[in-house]
Amino acid sequence: MRVYELDSRSFDSKTLQRIQSDTGIILPAGARGLNFYYKPPIDPAYIAKIEIPLKSKEDVIKTLSVITNDDNLHTMGSLGTKVSWWVPKGAKTLMDRQRQRFIGPGNYLHVMLTEEDATVILYIEWCVD
């Protein structure tokens, strides 16, 4: 397996399903993958940018609110520094949660829901430590 990146044309429903399976976050109908970056060392990691239908914004906020922030968070560098599409400056943050050792196969989860030019965007960072 190698490092790879997907854009809105190559980000498919199988990748969305994998994200839901890895994170336990159920994405609403109509969610659309925009970008995905995968880094497969011994401990796999990825980041994703997903457009959320405006009508699903409140439901997604409710879904993400069950993720409790981990106060003793120790992360190595974010994969977001490797791509130009990760959370832009000036994006309005609606929700931001980070958790280590959550239930599921991963050891780290960071989700950020933003509003950018009237579009709701969910950023997800997930990895096995």
C-alpha cells in the first residue's frame, strides 16, 4: 500500500463507507467526498474533507456532540500540513472534537465541522497509533 490522494472525482462511496466504519460516524444521505489523503505506514492514517448537505447540518452537529474532547491529547503532526485543502483560514468552525482511544479500530479521531461560503464541510482526521 502506498500514499494516495483522492479528489471529488475519485472519492467514491466505498471510501465514505470506510470512513463511517473506522470512525463510527454515520454520514447523512447526500454527503459528498471532496478530498481524501491516505498515509499507510505500519500505522495507517488519513484525512478527509466531506461536503454535508445544508439540511443535515443540525443532525451532524448532534452526531458529533457525543464525541467528548480528550484533555490529555498528545498528537504527532497533523496530516493536514501535507495538503493544501485542509481547513482554510477564516472558515467558521461549528464544532471541533478530538479524541484518543475511542471505541473502534483507531486510536485518534479529530473532527471539525465548518461553514465555508454557505457550504457545510466536515473534516476528519483518523489514525492508528
